[in-house]
Amino acid sequence: MNVRRWSVVLGAALPALLGLGIMLGAASAEPAAVVTGIVVDDEGPVGGAVVRQQATTIQTMSGPDGTFELGGLEEEVTITVSAWKETYYCAKVEGVVPPADGITLTLHHYQTNDNPDYEWMPPIGEHGVESCAHCKPGVTEIWLENAHANAGTNPRFFSLYNGTDLTGTTIITPGYVLDFPGTTGNCATCHAPGAGLDAPFSTDMNQLEGADVFGVHCDFCHKVAYVYLNPATDLPYSNAPGAISMDVRRPFPETERYQLFFGTFDDDNVPEEDTYLPLIEESAFCAPCHQFSMWGTPIYESYREWLESPYRAMGVECQDCHMPSDMEMTNVAPGKGGVERDPATIHAHLQLGAADEDFLQNTVSMTVRARQAGSLVEIKVAITNTRAGHHVPTDFPGCHMILTVAASDGEGRPLARTGGPTVPDWGGRQAGLPGKAFAKVLRDVATGEAPVVSYWKPTILVSDNRIAAMEGDVSRYTFALPEGCGDVTVRADLRFRRAFQAVMDERGWGTADIVMEEREVTVGVCGAWVVYLPLVWR
């Protein structure tokens, strides 16, 4: 049969084949019940609203005339139908039994202004005090363990702010209130934004009260409606740190709906006070407190680092890594109107960071390769930032990583380094060892001291060799061969340190290093000949 004739036969058979496919498809069809209705507000129909079967991916959009048709539903299974559009509270109709017609979803605008007299709701409360934990105990319990919840009590922060050690004893060392007596600084705009919102340059961090003691608390974050970024740079304005760059909507008690919470669900309204804010799932939401300069020197830069990274192009946001689902929670407000959801859709409030050992140990990868080269052992160590969407380490300029490399003979005796970098003299107990450190190093303009963490004073950037997202660092070392033949063991360790050792010792921080990566390889050596080469040398 030639090609043309085969085409004719296929053409004649196609309708029959399609009919068979339709019949087969009908036998295994997905649920096909439909709910129709209209979305309105107080002025009439609302087009472009997301209409959804609550807690599912079944959704549609209302047309220009506000009408909608929500299909793919199971017949006679009672559901809740929701609607949302930007600038509105979520709306819902419960008890809908598909198929159904004439459903009306009524949207209400939330406020466009802010009430400075509002009293922040505390995360937790006693003796019947209304709190976040009252409705969302699981989420709040998780949040209480993270750094944001402790931003108003963090002893290391107050050690720097007040110029003290961890016991509160003043020491002769930099501290904001020692260096600028009679002022409070703008620290509260990020560390206690609920207080810093109304008094950005006059909030004393030592005098926090109420919910603000919890630092970056739930009620503040869930009332941020917008973040102001410079359209020319996509960065916050340099003179507007933290809360100053945020449009916050604290509600008024005389309004029909007193409360207002922005969140990640476009189908929630418990009880008629919630709405969806796409921004809260975007990196820009984090920008005001994770991108700022002091005296013209960039200090915290993780947002800019993310902007310039491949992660932005891939659509990976800060929250994807720092607030992943814990895959166990299925209801954020059990017994308080919450509904069962796919746990993957619930952002756990872990807000993972530098204090989490597992998180750090999944940030970078390290390979170690060794070979004999004449009378030396040559070693190459490659470190790659494989999982962080910003530099490692990032933000606080005291944080750094220290790589140490060592080689020993078959009896465990150390070999002498003959070439390669060494850890700088500020590397604490590792100073002078074969290896290197990765840090942003600042110098105090007045004293010339470096490295420093007192960035509230004028500083200049001396160096910055931190590893950018999806980039790497390679360092090479040589050690003298032992006598005779045998094995040489090479070990490399990469550790994270919260602050420069001198700073921690002076202030009594005592924060232990976290080992991020460790590798060990063995190479057989003998005179000028390679006996065993475990890895290809490149």
C-alpha cells in the first residue's frame, strides 16, 4: 500500500476512531457537575475574580459580567465555593451541592488606609487574651521557634545594641547606644517593625511592650499590603529600611469587618477577615529588611543577591526555601473554621536560617581531589553554592565560613603545607591553618580596625569573597610527601561561624560552629609515582 492510499484509508477511518475515543473517554470521564452563578460587590458585577471549590485546584474566572461556570465537580457532594479578587476580602458560599445554579458570591473591599491607634494582637496570650495561637496554635507554635519571633529578645542583638556581653554587663566595645548616646537608631524598623512603623527613629529596643516584644510578629506581617521598591533598581529606597518601606493596613474598630489578615489562600475567610495577597509569597515581601545600607555601605544584601541570581529567573522565591511546607499540617485553624488542605499548599512558619544545622548542611556541596605530583601531594577543593538563592553566607556581616585542609601519613602524622592559602588571622582557632575563609569584611573608618560588625558606625568594604548562588570557589594546596611508600589521607572541613571569633569571645556569645561539609580522601604515594588516584584530576 503506497503512502497516498494509506492516507486515504486513515482519513476514512478517522471519524470512526474519534467516535470510539469519545465513547471510551466517556466511560472514564472526570466529574462533570457544574455550579454557575455571579460575583458581585456593592456596585454590581465583578469580572476577573478567581472562583474556586475551596481547598482544591478546581477554579475558574468570572467573566466581564461577573458570571462564572465552575465545572469538574462531583455530583451531590457538598462543597464550599469561594471568590477572590485583588483589593477585596475573600468571599464564600457554603453548603453548595453540585449541580447548582444562581450562586451569588459577594465581595467586599478591604480598607485602603491605616489605623495607627490599633493595638497589635500578640502571638500568644494568657487569661483569655485574644491571640494568634487562639485560632492557629500549630502555626504559632512553629513560628515561636524561629528568629523572627525572637527579634525583640535576641541576646546577641542586644549585646551589639547596648555594647554588653550576654549577661548585660557593659564592656568597652562598640555598641549602638554607647556610640550614639541619647538616640535609639532605626533598628526597630526591622527588629520590631510593629513599634518602628510609627516611630522609626525613636523606638528604644530596650523598651518594647506587648506584641512588639516578639519582634517580627504575626499580626504585623499579615497586615503588610504593599512594599515600596525603587522602580529603577527593584530595591528598597536606601533611606527607608524595614517598616518604612511597607504599606500596612491596621483596621479600624468602627468598620463592618474589624479585622484584616493577608495570607496565602484565595479561598479563606475565617471569620470574614481574611484575604489573599500574592506579594506575601514573593521575595519582594522580604526586601525591606534584607536589603539596606549604612553610611553608604551595603550591609544586608540577600535580596539584591537573589535578584541577580538564576533563582529569580526560575521563579524560586525566598519563601520556597525558608518557609517550606512541613508536610504534616493539613489545617491551619482546626476547630476555628479552618479546612483540610493539601499540606504542600501550607507554608510552615519555620523560616529556616543560619541557626538550623540541617538547612546549612544542604546549602553547599564540596569535592576534594588529591594526587601525587613529584615530591608533593596536590589537593584541589571545590565548594559550590548549590541550594542558596543568595550568597553564602549572607546578611549579617559577621557570619562567615572557614575551610580547613589537612594531610597526614599512614600513621596519622600531619604533613607540612608547602603551598596554598591559609585561614586569615581573624579565623580564631583555625587562623593560619591551610584553608581559607569566606566573608564580607568591613573596616571601621575611624579606627581602621577590620573585620568589624559595628556597621552602625561608618565602615568601608575591604573584601567580599562569599559564594554567589550556583557559583563556586576552587582552592589548591600542596603538602610535602612522607618518606617511603604508603597512604596519604586528606581531610577538608567547611564550617559556619555566626560571628568573628574575637567578637564572640569578647561578648561571651559561645555560639558553636556548624560543620557544613566534611570530606576525606586517601591517595597512595611512593617516591615520584602515583600508586592510587581516587579521583580524576582536572
